[in-house]
Amino acid sequence: MYLFQFLLCLFNFLLETGIYTDSLCRAFIFPVFKPGTKVDRGTDYRGICVTSCLGKVFCSLLNNRLTTHLHLNKAKRMRII
């Protein structure tokens, strides 16, 4: 429970101030070979993106808040029109 409250305060602070660390946005992309295809073709690889766990949680939270905001404002605009 304490971790949840800490993360909630941290993420709210980041959203309110617009300050965030680069480690939340940093990702590593690894090419993974698709089985059953030719190794020498660049299109036969899949890019796997590895990010930090906190970065994924923050991204999910931000996506959820933005989606909710857009849906609510779209509904409000449609009532006005």
C-alpha cells in the first residue's frame, strides 16, 4: 500500500510539474530474428523494445488519463453542438 501511495504522489508530481527523468523515457531496441525466414534480410527481424518498469507504469497511466480526458471532452463538445 505504501508503494502505491508513493508512486501515485510521484506520478502526480511529474504530471503537475512536467519534470521527469530521462530514465522513464529511455528504451533499448533489440532485433529478434523471425523464425523460418532469411537471416540476411532486414525485414525478417522484429524490434523488441525494453523499457523500465516504472516507465511502463507511467506511460500506461499517462495514456489512460489522456484517453479519459479526450473521451470526456468529446462528449462535452457533442452536447454543446
